[in-house]
Amino acid sequence: MKTQVVIVGSGPAGLMLSQLLHTHGIDSVVLERQTREHVLSRIRAGVLESTTVDVLRQIGVAERMDREGHAHDGVRIAWAGRDTFFVDTHKALGRRFVVYGQTSIQEDLYAAADRRGQPVLDRCEDVVLHGFDGGPGARPHVTFVRDGRSQRVDCEFIAGCDGFHGVSRRSIPEGVRREYEKVYPFGWLGVMARVRPLPDVTYANHPRGFALASYRSQVLSRFYIQVPLEHKVEDWPDERFWPELKARFPADLAAAITEGPSIEKSVAPLRSFVSEPMRHGALFLCGDAAHIVPPTGAKGLNLAASDVFYLGRALARWYGRRDASQLDGYSAMALRRVWSSVRTSWYLTNLLHRFPHFSEFDQKAQEVELDYLKSSAYAQAALAEQYAGLPFEAAD
């Protein structure tokens, strides 16, 4: 088998990239370790920056999002169970963000791949990347086992879109890559329920811990609370979760939360992680293969979309003009946006959570920062700019 680009991973980054390459007439083959059903079962956030919305429209997979997604002007922040304020991204920037579930995006991308006959090979085991480092006589190719049979795909480039635990990042020699990580001392318990959401995406800082009321549709809500790392889903039956969630919001917002049976529940640890560089020879990393952010800033999927945008544009320049300048600059350009989003997610995580090591000084400083954010239009505009998404860098 032979193609121009092998894409490892059929999550949002991988299928977005294959769709974008298709619009430029570039062939690709997508390899996935899991089944399609497993990929579609993963529940993730769905707050889309305006730039991500633009990418989905550009590649022709936005029809359902435009019909079912919900535009929001900003986010609400509450603390100590009493004070609330609204960070208005539309007023500050003239831009809105859209709430549209990642599972729905994944369904849309699979449907688009099926319509155009895109090769998406699932259940690929023992994936190994070869010849991407530019050594003498090296030719990029990928080997794998599928249905008990060894297979090989020859290519010109490899895009690693296979997540934090995938093979792509680990294929870059340890002496080349540098990894930065911060692990947070708590997790998020997430609950999905078929209940009407609050009008705004609402973050809460409370002495009992962080909470978030998020949005999936008019009749589907996602809620989160901060929990100790050692807690399991079994520790949080619905009859314990709902009173705890409401206790962390001001009384008026708590009264507006509708309870209902949970249809999905999970506990996730929080970490910030970046691997540099995002390119090694003919191998390019996108999405969670190169970086992880805590979900506080809703940046994970949006960073994947920006990586895909930059890499797709660079490959289009190469195949259209044989100009390698954007391929050469991909890692540096992508990492500037990555680190900006990592900083925003880190800032919000520190602002909104109660850390077990906090001293009285730390707690006072956090409260002053929240008060400053509430009272300063300039501080809100700075946060709005980061939350709603910075514009993409222009091509050289």
C-alpha cells in the first residue's frame, strides 16, 4: 500500500487532518488501534473556539454543528457560593464560542470520511514508524498487524495523531524530545445527565472545591466537581453527587440545576504536558500526541484543530509549490499557540480550584485575583481573548 501521508489515529485530530488534506487533493491513509465504536464512545468536552469553528466549516463538516451547536457570548464565574460575574467574550472581542459535543464532531468526521471513501483502518496492532528520521536511504513507512496479517504503508510524511499513549511521540528519540509536565493533586468527577443545562457555562470556586456546569444541548448537561485523586466512580452515586454539586454554587444557580439519573460518569486526573519538538524529520505530531491541558480552559480539542490547520496548510504548500518553509516552521508555530493555551489552562486551574497545600496566604491571593478579575474590564478582556481563542498565525 502507498499514500502521500499516513495518519496514525482516527480521533478528531486525525480525521480532521485527513479531511483537510482531501480538500487540497492530498491522499492519506488513517490507521487506528481501536474500533470505530470505541472511538465514538469516548466522552470529551465540546467548547469550540471561533477558529475551530472556522476550520470545521473550511473542511466541509460544519452543517450539523451550525444546526445543533449553541453559540455563547462568554462564561460565568462564581466563588465562595455567593459572588458571580460574566466574562463576555463577544463584547470584548466580537467573537462567540460554540458548544457542540466532541462525540458529535467525531461522528461528523467519520461520516465525511465514509462519503469520500477515505481509507480508515481500525484494529491496527503493533504499529511501528520507520524511516522518518531522514537517515541515509531512509524512506518513511509504517508497519502494523491487522486481522493477524502484517501490512506496510509507504508514504512521504507521517502525522502522529494517536494521543498521549500512542506510538508516535515515543518514536522520537529520547535525546531529541524534551517533555514538560505538571500533575495536579486532584481529579474531576464528570457526570452526564439528560437535564436542561444552566443558561451559561458556569465555573465555581468554593471552599468545598471546584465545580463546573457545562452544556451539550438543550436537554443534555455535563457537570464536574473537583475530587481527591484516589476517588473512584463508585464513591459517587447520584444521591451523593447532586447535593455536593449544588453546594458549590450560589443559591440561585443551585436552585436552577435540574437533577436526573446520570447516563455517564467518570473520574479524570488533571495534568499539563508538552513535548517538544512537534516535528522530527518526516514525522509531525498533532493534538494529544504532543500536549495535554487540564480541561479547565476547554483547550484540548481546540489545540488539536490548530495543529491540524498549521500542518494541513504546510503540506498543501509543499505539494502545491514544493515550498518546505511552513513544514520547517510547523513545530515552532504550533508550540507558540500550545504554550499560550497551556498557560491559560494553568491559570484557570490555579484560580478556580482549592489546592490541598494552600496556605492562608495562597487562599487570600486567589480571592484577590478573583475580585480583580470581577472588577477589571481589562483583566476580563485578556481572559476572554485567550478563552475564545487567539487567531491563527498568518502564513509567511
